[in-house]
Amino acid sequence: MTFRNKAHIILLKRGLLVSLLLLGLAIAAPAQVSITPDDIPTTQGTMIPYYTRSDTQGFPIDLGFDGPGRSWDFSQYEFDGIEGDYIVNPEESAYYETFPLANRVIEPAVGGTGLFNSGIRYETVADSGWYWLGSGTEMIGDFGFPISFPEPIMILPMGNDQTLGAEWAIADTFSYNYTADTLTVDTLLVQLIYGGFAEYDAWGDVTYPGGESEALRVYMSFDMHVDLYAIQWLFGQRLVIPLGEWYRMDGTHMYTWYAPGVGELVRVTSRIMEENTDFDSAASIQVRYLPPDLNIPTSELVFGVVQVGDTSNTVLSITNEGENPGLIMGIEPGFGLDEIISFEDEFPMIVEAGETADINIFWTPQEVGELSGSITVTHNDPTLENPITISIAGIAENTVQDDQSGVLPTALALEQNYPNPFNPSTDIHFGLPHAGTARLSVYDVLGREVATLVNSQLNAGWHRVTWDAGSNPSGFYFYILETEDARLTGKMVLMK
């Protein structure tokens, strides 16, 4: 039920005298929420992000009531994702020469539905109001043209015009001739017909994902369609050839909530040919996503020195310095690190405003050597690179036990591992006749190196090292001892 219908019911209840007084005085209720030009985002090079959902078949929506002091809750809806309107430099846009007075040029969110999602949008924000001047359309490839309205469409009046029940008209018909080398006809005639009206119909409090705000609601009803004609000159005669309807949007209703300091907060559009102004099934919804201010350190994360087979952790601390919830969608190890880098936290992870999330990252090295790689952090802060890549580093060592028997081997020696077969760990003894660099590695039957147990400078004598096979599958493995002078090989069996 609209505000005007409810007003008539109230008048009947209060009696004929009050009705006449109200009709004679034409009282309009002032809106308790006001929007100024400063509330409309105009900063070039920025994105205005929205939670979006579109479905031409419709999805349930609760528009609430019109009138003063209302409340609406859009925080519980399921959305398809986050998209954004981009504010671009007017002078760098494709059709600036057609719209030299535009001080706000928008590339709308992809997938949006409605009157205001039709190509690059050219607007003017002034003290008297917020106006739509026209659009730059693109049909196929580079074939596009500007559509400049004869009279700007009022999006939002400013100042004293923001009173409940205040209306403004949206109606016009005009044609536009377009000529291009890419056309196979002399001229393309574009005829656009649109009509409707808009009014301030409610104000109140809006709950949305991330917070609450007071807002002023505008209801808009409109019809719009675009017809294309080819104009061809033949033997001095002008032929107008209908090409058909390019775009139609009849019987469409739109509710938009505007909030101080934010601008457009929520927009709900009906399905085409909707007969009910208080519809309960919408074709699209956009809810302003107010981003967090995430501080994600990009400095290298260091695990330090870790024994092969042991697990060490380091902490990635992410702080939300903003006023809206942050979201860590996930953290992924870099290429080849899936088996040695892990996380105990579940994602997505919410980082509330003003809070810090400490995320534990675990490294379980399987071989001796340096860790060199990275992790990627995916998040919901549109002001940051996404995902963010963070380097990780560490050193993996394997403790080599010295045998204090006092008897030095006369040549390089490699004994049979014990136990053998084994599960999951086994000891390998080897001897060096003199000090030097030794490397002890493990290979599978395909010749792939699966572990490096030793790769360091060792003293002369007998040594022992343990191999924890961990997640390696059962089967035969070869262990190879190498020095500057010789190379020895042994065989062992992992049996799980």
C-alpha cells in the first residue's frame, strides 16, 4: 500500500472536516533524513563495491512499508558476490565530448539489472540535485554510440525538495542518428522512449551486511524501450527500415535507499512487467558493501631452523583498522608446498572492526635445505592487491648423531638401515674416513628424490641419521651417500 493510499484511509477515519483541512493545506511530511551533494561519491579512480544478486525469474524480497520512521533489514540475504561501480575520469571516457558537463562518470557493476545499468553512465552532481545526462552504449565489439537525453533525468533532488510524497517526472521521447564506417547502412536511427515518475516515499533505519544507517527511500516507476531503424538512401529516396526492438524495460519498479555519507546504499529492482508496486519478488538487488581497512603484512614470514620431520609455526597477524567487518577468504601455499605448509584455521575467517586475527602457519620439512616460496592471502578489501603474496623462508636441518666408538673407517662406508623393513622411521649409519661435505639422499624406484637427509660439512668418523618417511607410500627406496671421493647406495623397504 502506498503512502498516499494510507493517507486517504487516515483522512476518512478522522472525519470530513479534517479531510478538507488537510486537502486544502496540502501538507507534506518533511523527511527526517537528508542527502547532500557531498554524500554522493565522486572521487575518480575509486570503486564503489556492492553485494549483488540478479535473477530474471525473481527471488523473495521484503520491501517493508512506506512512510516515516521505518526499518529495513538487508543483512540476511544471500548474494551472488561483490561487484563494483567504477568512477572514471570524465575527460578520459569514450563520450566526454557528448557530455562535457558530466562531473561523475560511472562504469556500472557487471551483471547489474535496471534503468541505471546501461553502459557508461554520465552524471552531474550539483547543489540542486543529482542528474543522469545519458549513457555511452556498446552493442557489439567496438560498435557503440552515446545516448544523450534532451533533458537530464533527475536521480535525486537536493535541499528542500526532500520531503515525503515529493514527486518528479521521468518522461521523454527522442531519436538519435548514428553514422559509422562499420555500418552497412547509411545511418542508424535510435529511438528511445521512456516515461515514469519518482518520489520520496519513506525514511528510516537500514540494516545491511556490516552495519546500520539511517536512509531516505526513493520509489521509481518507469517504462523504457529502444527501437532501431536503418536509414538507407536508394535512387534519391530515403528508406527507413525497422530493425526491431533493441531493449525493453516496461512495467519496472525500483526502490533505492540513500544514506548520509554513503550515497546509494540499497537498490532493489522488480521484474519487468511487474504489476504490484509493493512487489515481493525482485529481479536484482544491490547492497552497498562498505569495505574494511585491512592491514596485511607483506614482509617475509620466517620459520627459523627446523629439524626435518618436525613441525614449526609462524604467525600472520591481520588487523582490521576500519569500521566494517573484514573477510579472509583463504590462504594457499605456493607451488609445490602443499605437503609441507598447512593451516589450522578455517576459512573464510571474519576479522571484526578493530580486531586482529592471528593465523598460524605450519611448516613440516621433509628434507634438508632452505625453504623458499610464498603463500597467497585472498581477502575482501578492494583497496588492496588481491590476492596478496607473502614470502616464506626457513632452514631445515637433520640432526646427525656422531658415533663415539673411536674407530675411524678406512674408506667411505654405508651400512644397511635399521630396522628394515620399517614404518615409519629408520636409522642409517655411515662413516667418513676424513672430514668433508657429505650428502645423503633418498630416492623412490622411479629415481625421484623424495628426501635429503644430510647435506653438510661433517667430521671424520661414524654418523647416524633418522629418516621419517611420513606420508610417503609403501615400497622400495634407495639411499645414496655422496662425497667428493665416492658414492655408495643402499636399498630399504617401507611397509605400512
